[in-house]
Amino acid sequence: MSVQQLPGAASALAQRQQALRTRYAAHFQPVYRGHLGAFSVAILAVLVFAYGVYSLDMSYARIVGGLGELGRMVLRMLPPEPGSWSLAGIYAYAMLETLAIALLGTLLAAIVAFPLGFLAARNTTLNRVVQFFARRSFDTLRGVDILIWALIWINVVGLGPFAGVLALFMSDLGSFGKLFSEAIEAADDKPVEGVVSTGGSSLSAVRFGILPQLLPVLLSQVLYAFESNTRSASIIGIVGAGGIGLILSEQIRTLELQQMAFVILLILATVSLIDFCCARIRFSIIGVRAR
Amino acid sequence: MSLPSHLGQAYAHAVAAKRRQVWIGLLVLGVCVLLSGKVAEISAAKLADNIGNFSNYIDRIAHLESGQWVISDPAEWFWGWKKWLALMGETLLMAYVGTLLGAAAALVLCFLASKNMTQSAWLVFATRRLLEFARTVPEMVFALIFVVAFSLGPLPGILALAIHTTGALGKLFAEVVENVDMKPVDGVLATGGNWLHKVRFAVLPQVASNFASYALLRFEINVRGAAVLGFVGAGGIGQTLLEVIRKFYYADVSALLVLIIATVMLIDAGTERIRHRLLGQERQA
């Protein structure tokens, strides 16, 4: 039997509610306090957004027209096909080149960043000045995008995948340097104390105290970087630094959309394959299943 | 003290097996590296021959046309600062609008992609695959396609950023939503609330600060991304940068690079402070 059907129950309920309201007045207040700041931030955010939409020429007509054009393009992408077997071979080789660029760039950066990471870590650095400059150099290397590095290296070693390897190397050196030094700083210093207390030198403190904690972390970071570099390496061809990006941008310029769709699918498949392999290797190294 | 012999043997076996594994791994890696070196046309000789070009290049971008150091005459170095600042502003605005659009889309999709908020397994699956697609395709590829569909300008760049952001944030948001405390949700459900009530009153208060923090991190990443979208004609400062690099206006290259790096660092520092405050709030609550 529900409450409403009892005679007089509704008014009793109202009375109880009233009593609750008077007793716990504070809890029935609308919660405006502290929301003024959030509210003004929201207003500001919307205003900036509106200004952006206005000044960046995002007119309704352009968006609708563009979406129609995009729809027609997508229809012309179907079904994705490589065109011919020889072209498929070319694409496969370009994809292999992309993987090669990603592997070498990541590995070189990891090898060079490894010693430099110790210089940039608070607990293993030589002195504060060295640490400061190491950190800032890593920040600068990271601040320049891979595509910009690629353009610069093309000026040095010419067009081709080698420039791509060097570009990935530069930008990864920045991120590895930061990640490695943070991992070194986060390492537990009790094993180090243990090594030092048995009379070990500072070098053996690093070798037997820090390295065993560090290696699994570093390897897993390198594997993550390899995954994301496979993606990056597939676009640096746009500026001429090797890999499948060159083919992709040419196909878009000449509107060979079916073949373009094939190449995009090839990239997606390769990236997922690499993700899968890296997850397996990471699992076998650190024994933790990646999420 | 010596170990009993069978234990010693077992230990030696275990160590040997581990060593063997490491050596096999290194061997495979070595073969891969050699193959890659072949495919990627690595040549130490070429690098050694041309490494002079690199230092030469750095040297050139550090000097004005008159041969002076760039720092000696900042007015001459940053001669185009009005134009460049406007372009940098456009880049920032692109990143902002793209991030906001992407975050809004991710906010809608993340609830459909989390198992605890959506009953239908296939809807969760489909949403997750959609998000995966959006973040696996590099934003440059989207930008290339959109430039053809929407014509040149910032619009295709913003859309490319927005799609990539949707994919990346949608995944992170969904992970946060799947880890919320379900008791408030049960409470809202018990008082007869519908799905929207659940989201608004039970989940959002728990996740809002995390969402904002992730969105800010994405904004930071998108500023870097927006700075190079101009390479394919999708607006921002990238187009000008590409021009000055290709046309060998050395001093301009360094001026633009300094401008971009300084802006990125400034944005990094700013968003990091806001994020620490946001996450600090969460810990107090």
C-alpha cells in the first residue's frame, strides 16, 4: 500500500518535510557558495570559444558544405583497395621503412638518453647547474615538434628515412631524458645505502642499487614510446623524411581515395600489431598486464 | 656456507634460462636493428660527412643576415613580431577550440564507453572501437583529408584536433568513470532517478576535477600539434614556419622556434599549476 493512499498521509509527509527543512536549514540551501568562481570561468570559456568560432571562420555554411564534401569523399574511399599487386608491395615496403624509422629512432634516443638521464636526476647528478641545464635542454628538444626536427635534418642529410630517424631521435631524446630522470629520482635509495654500507663505490651503487629497480620501468617506457613513434613515423613522410607518409599525402593530393583508404587501414593494422606485441613484451619483462 | 648441491644446480639452471632469454631477445633485437638500418638507409658516413651541416645550420639560424648574433639586435630578429604573435594567437585559439569540442564529444561518449554506466555490451564495444579509431589515426592524416573537404584554413585543423582529442580523452574519461564509487549511483537510482540523473548527480561530481585535469593536459598537447598543422595548410603558425625553413630565412626560423617553444613552455607551466590545484581539491574532498 503506497503512502498516497492513506488518508492524511500526504499532509503528514509535508509536515515532516517542513520539520526537516527547518531543522537542517543549511542542507536545503541552494549550493551557490563557491560556485561563483566556477561560473565566471565557464562564462569566460564560452566567450573565448565564441570568439574562436568567429575569428577562425567556422561559419555554418562552411561546416555543412565541408561535411557534404567529406561524405562524398568517404563514399569514394569505398572499398579500400591497393590498386595493383605491385603498388601493394610498394606500400608494404613503405610501411616497413616506417617501422624501421620508429625502431631506430626510439632505440638511439634510449641509448643516448640513458646516461644523460642520470645527469638530469637530482639524486645522481654531478651538481645543480648540470642538472638544471640537462633538464632545460630536454625541455627544448621536446618543445620542437618531430615534423620541425625532420625539416631541419632534411637540410643536413637530405630527403629520406635517415632524416626521419634523426628527427625521432631528437624529440625522443627530450622525452626519454625527462622520463628516465624522473624514474631515477623515484628509485628507492635503501638498496643504494646497502651497497654503500658494504663499501661499494658510487658506480657500483648505481649498478647494483638503482639499475635493477630502474630497468623494467625504462624498458616499459621505451616500448610505449616505440608504439607512439610508429604513429609519428607514419606522418613524417609528409615533409619528405621517409616512411609511408609521403605516399599518403601524395594520394590525398591526387585524390586516389580508395588507395588512400587502403594505406590508412594498413597503418592502423600495423599500429595495432605493434601495440599488441609491445604489450606482450612488456608483460614478459615486468610481469604486469598492461591495461 | 654453501647451498645443497641440488639447490645450487636449480639456481644455476634458473639463472642460465634467464640469461639465455635475454641473449635471444638481444639477438632478435640486433637482427631487427640491422634490417632497419638497411631499410632506413642509415649511413654513418653520410652523417659524419654532413654533421658539419647541422652545426652550420644551428650557427646560421643564430645569426642575422648582417652576421651579428641574433640576441644582439632583438628588434631586427623579431622584425615580424606583430604578424607572428597574431599567428601564435590563432594557433592557441585553434588548440583551445579543438580541445573544447573534443572534450565535449568525449564527455558524451565516455559514459557510453564505460561498462558501469551502459548496460548494452555492444554499445560499449562500438563506442570503444569508435574512440580507438579516432585516436589511432594521426591528427595529421585527418588534417590532410579535411583540408581537401573543407578547403585551406584553421577549420580543418580544428576538426582534426577535435577528433583526435575525442578519441584520446574519451578513453581516459571512460577509465575514470569505470573507477567511480558506485554507492552514489545506487542512491540516485533508489530515489527513482533516471540515467541522466545518475550521470549528473552521482558520477559527474566525482569525476569533474579529473576530467578537467585531463582536458588541460590535452590542451597542452594540442598546442604543440596546432603549431605544425600549418605544414599541410590547416592554419596556425606552421605554414609560416614551413615557408621560412624552405626559403632559408635563417634568423626567422630561430625567431619562430623560440616563439613556439616559449609559448609551449608557458602553457605547460600554467596548465600544470591549474592541474595541481584541481587534483589537490580532489584529495581534500
